[in-house]
Amino acid sequence: MVLPSTLVNLSHPLATAVLVILLCHSAGAVAIAPLLREKPVCAQASASMARCHAHIVTDPAGRPIWNAHAPVAGFTPGDLRDAYKVTATGVSSTIIAIVAAYGYDSADSDLAIYRSFFGLPPCTKENGCFHKFNQRGEESGYPAQNLDWAQDSAIDLEMASAMCPGCTLYLVEADVNSFANLSAAENTAAALGAHVISNSYGGDEPNTQRFESSYHHAGVAVVASSGDRGYIVQFPASSTYVVAVGGTHLSHSGNKRGWMESAWRDGGSGCSAIYAKPPFQHDTGCPKRTVADVAAIADPFTRRCHLRSHPRWRIGMARIRRHKRRSADHRGHLRGERRQGARQPRSVSPQKIAVRREDRQQRHMRSGLPVYGRQGL
């Protein structure tokens, strides 16, 4: 396994921004406990289409795990920065662009919740830190929201915030999840001046050659998740011009680093059947491009805090077992209740919902499992 610090010089102004993107892919949900399962958020895509690489944790019946109380504990921004030994906070002149499909209506408010909770500086359109664009570079006329893809976008924005709180963040939304649209959004991100472009999605390699040029921008670090299907190569991670990011399982350790990391069994890897090796690859294991190049936390059963506000969203990317090293301030926040004004199902009274919620939590507690997580923020 190659850790991200071997890819970049951490003293370089862009190093923190690049490392951010290594943490933005396909990752991180709840505590390892008996009877838990996990599954992709986005459905499999057809030819010339992509799907997001986010996962959710479920019960054995496939129902997403949820919780009425918020937020639940996990690896905080401080934990992640310590794990990867990042001390710089970045500067506003460095732009990280997240490219994803479909709209994310509450991106600004969800981002504000995450950053406020963890004591990160505000990042809003008003202060120039955050901007959302459609694939044509317009700050209006956004595509229709898709909750699955929006959840994936949320993770990228939150991890960018965690690792580079001083950087400027762009979210560029493609109209749909076709490579034709995503590649257009990629070109837009580069045209808008992004120094780093994150792509947390992928699809089958055949017939993607006509899109590869959109992922080639001189002086821009273009990064893509390698996927979540094991020994299967996906585009754009297989492009010659992209840094392909694999996945790991991260945990605390008593070693000198303070952390232990191992390969995630479902992290995408393999040999490209189409694309040539980039100049920095010299292995003999694959005649063409080898995937992946680097790796960082991605296992869905690795703890990482993820906060969001949409009342219909399901758990994803949020480790929810209590984290022994969280700060006293975080403990106080953990006692918070659901966000005021969250919508309830019309056919059931709030009183009945509260009773059912309490019964469900008690059953979980009797079973010995943690009470899981749909955060109500």
C-alpha cells in the first residue's frame, strides 16, 4: 500500500489540497458490529454512464441504519489530519473543485453545519469560499437534485473542509451522470481555475477514450476514486492523466504513527485494457496502466463523521460508534436533538414517531448493537 504522503511534498502549497482529494472517495460509514451490511448508494450504471462511489451501512434486510439524534461520533477532521500528518490549513487562493452529477440543493447549508460543528472557519458564497456551478459554469440553472449523488458530493465537500479548511471550494454539477456531461463539467472546473479536481465516480472503460482529454489539464491535479468492485478497473481512474486513488481501512494504533492502515478488500484495482501507463509508473505487473496509484481511508466500516440536514437522507460515510478520543466540546454537541423544522411523514403524528423511535432505539440497545445514524442536523 502506498500512502498519500508519498505522492506529494507536504510542504508545497498545493500538497494539502491534493491530499484532501485522496480522502474524498467512496468511503467511510459505521462501526463494525454483528449483522451489519453495506451497499452502494448509487445504482449500477449502463455503458458511457458513471455511478457515484458512496456506500451506506444497512441492517441485514438492506434497510439503511438511522438515528434520531445528532450528530454521532467518528473520526473528526482533527483525527484525519493527524492520521495523514497534515499541519497546513491551506489558503483561499487554492481552489478545490468537486465534480459530480445532478443537483445538491442544500450543499451550502449542509457544509455550514459540518464546518460549524467542528470549529472550522465559515465557507460560504458570501465570503467567497464556496461556489456552486452547473456544468456550463453558471451559478444558476442547477440540475435536478438526486439524493444519492448529493450524498456523495457532501462527503467530498466535508473531507475537503476537514483537510484544507482554508481552501476555496467549488461544486460543479453535471446535468446527468453520463460521461458526456461529467466530462463537460470537468472542463468547466478547469476553466474556472481549479488547482485540484475531485471525481468520486466511475464506470466501465470501453468507449471512454473520447472523454479522456477532459481529464487532462496541465498544472491541475485531477484525482479519481478507483472504485469499489475489487479487481475491476473503472474510468476515469484508469486514465493516463489521472491520479487513481484506492481505499484503505484506518484505525488507531500504538505504533509511532498512531494509526494502522490496511488495504480495503473492495477497493478498485487492476490493469487497464485501454490506457497507457503514465510516465511515473514503471511496474511490470500490467502492460498498460496500473490502478491504483495511492490510497487513503475508504472502507465503509471505517469511522468518519458525516453530518447532513436533509430529512430523507440515509446514512452514508459516517462512522457512528462512539469515538473515545473526541473532545469535551464534541460530547456536548452529541446531546443535541433533531434540527428544528425537519419534516415528518404526514400520516403519522410526531408523538407516535417519537414513541416508535424510542422503541427502536431500545431494541437496538438490548441487542448489544450501537444506535445508528441518521443525524438530525
